[in-house]
Amino acid sequence: MGQIQSLDEFLNLLSRRRWLIITVAVLGLLLSGIFAKTRPDVYEAAAVIQVEMPTVTGTDGAPASNGSAQILQTIQQRLTTREQLVAMIDRHGLFADLPALSPDKKIDLLRASIQFQTVATEGSQAFGQVVGVSAIIIYARLGNGDQAARVANDLAQGILDQSAAGQRNRTDENVTFYTEEESRLWQEISALEAEIEAYKTANNHSLPSIRDARRDELVSIEDDQRTALQEKLGLEAEMAAIQTTETLRETDRRQLAVLQSRIGVLETQISALADRHADIEADLAMAPEVDRVMGNYDRKLTLLQGQHDVVASNLAAAQTAQKLAERQKAERYTLLERAVTPEYPTGGSSKKIAVAGAMASILGAFGLAFLLDLMRPVVRTAAQMERQLDL
């Protein structure tokens, strides 16, 4: 403690700095009294809303939750919009004793005076699972206790109204959206299936299902062509043998006519087989293009069917949520505790603030006197001299 190491030296310090201590203490007392007297009282009221878990469980045994945290956040944002706060100020006559305040300033004061606090559900949450909310507390801090209670209850009622209406609106919108999506996808699937059938009809000779049969037919045609050609060559050789005779008999001439007729039939048959062979080869040549087009059709159809399955699953879930909302089996919000008019302001009474300020002023005066004496360490007594010189 520097030069002050005994009671006499401390009393000497108080004697020497008495006017400084008295001045600082009195000034602190006056300032504390003025602050406690002019400080506006702030009253705090709170309303509690309980979030009841769904009574119907999902397929995995867990409650069929709709995400209360996100729902409450959305409701809070809607309740604290400029239009809602202006309506609340007019409805409850807030800040009527402050006519000089602008509307924007009143809105800022009201927005700063309300607070929403959520209470998370007990128990650990699985990874990726939405955090549940078991309750929400609405605080309102205003200069009038009755107004604070009315504002807290007004906000609580707003949450109850919007939560009930919001659940029904969300489920109805989800059902409408997924119903329209399912109808659109089903129309696209039906149109694509009709297009596939038309393409199959137009290219039925090149489809994979009959391609093997076409190849077998091509082999059979080639065998028939060889057989007919061999028979034609045999007939032509027989005609040549008959024609080498110098004198043709009547029977030879009739035989030549029969052979000529048979050769004409074979030539017609060979020509028809060649045309059929060319047609089959053309159809088989179209096979890669048909496979490419059918592959594209299959991919489109698979994609649309996958989308339709997802939409159908979502539609079933949305319809279930709609039924739960209609029967009030989903998450429900109930007013657990209404806000009551507080009897005392928050932050302590004026008397407590004045007493605390007085004690702080006295301690500050003593501290300032000691600090000034410590900054100017002067040897004032024989005892201090003995300690300094050790004599």
C-alpha cells in the first residue's frame, strides 16, 4: 500500500484528503439520486406458449413433425413487420405520452421492447434432424405494466392464430402443388408412350424383338435363291442339250416350251427373292438408328416415371399432413400462461439504485484519495523515514 501501512497513516490520509473525499462523495450521491429519480420504470411481462408434439407418429415411429422451429421463425417475422407493429401501437395506444416521437421511432422502440425465446425439446437430436421446440416465451418490456401485458398477450394470440391457419394453408398448398405435378407428369408419360408406340409401328420391321426372325428369314431367302438358281441352271442346260439336236421333233419342241416357261417362273421367283432380300437388309441397316431412338425414349420414360414416383410419394405425405392438420393431430400450439400486469419494474427500485450509487460514490472517493497519494509518495512521518532508510 505504498506509504500507508498503519491505521494512523490511513487516518492521516483521510484527514489530508477530507475535502476531496467529501466533494466526490457528495457529488456522487447527488448524481445517483438524480439518476434514480429521473430513470423511467420498465415493466416486463411474459406469455408462454406450449408446443405439443403430434399425437400420430410417422412410419419410423417418430412424431410426424412439421418443423416447429421454422414455423415459429416465420410467424415471428410476420408479427414484427412494420404494418403489424403500427397496428399494435394504434390498438393499444402505445407511446401516447410521447407525441413528439415519429412513427418510425415508435416502431423501433416497440421492436426493441419485444423478444421471442424458444425452449428446445429435451433429448439429443439425430444428425440432420430439425431441432424441435417445446415452448416459446414472448417478452414485452414497456414503461406501463398493463401495456406490456397486453402486448405480450397480443403477440401470443397472433402466434396461435397464424400457426393454426398457417398449417392448414401449407398443407393445402402442398397437396394442390403435388396434385398438379402428378397430373402434368402423367400427361407427359402418356404422350411419350403414345409417341413410342407410333414409332414402333412405323419401324416394326427393325425392332429388336423381331430382328432375329428377320435374320433367319434372310438366311432362308438366300437358301431359296441358291436353290432356284441351281434349278434354273439345270433347266437351261437341258434346253441347250435339246437345242443341239439337228432335227427337233414335236415332243422336243413341246419340251422346250415347258422348260422355257419353267425358267421364266424361276426368274420371277429369283427377282422377288432378291427384292425381299434387299428390303430385309435395309430394315436391318436401320437397326442402329432404331436402337438409338428407342434408347432415348427409354431414358426419357424412366426419368419421367422416377419423377412421378417421387411426386406421388410426396403427394401421399402431403395428404397425410393435410388430414392431420384438419383433425388437429399435428403439432399444436396452446397458450400455457397468459401475461399478467407486473407489480414492480425490472432492474430494481429507485431507492436501491440510490443506495448503490451512494456506496459506489464513497468507495470511489476513498479510491481517488488513495490513488492521488500513491502517485506522489512523500515521506511524511518518522516511521516512514525509518522504513525507507532501515535505520
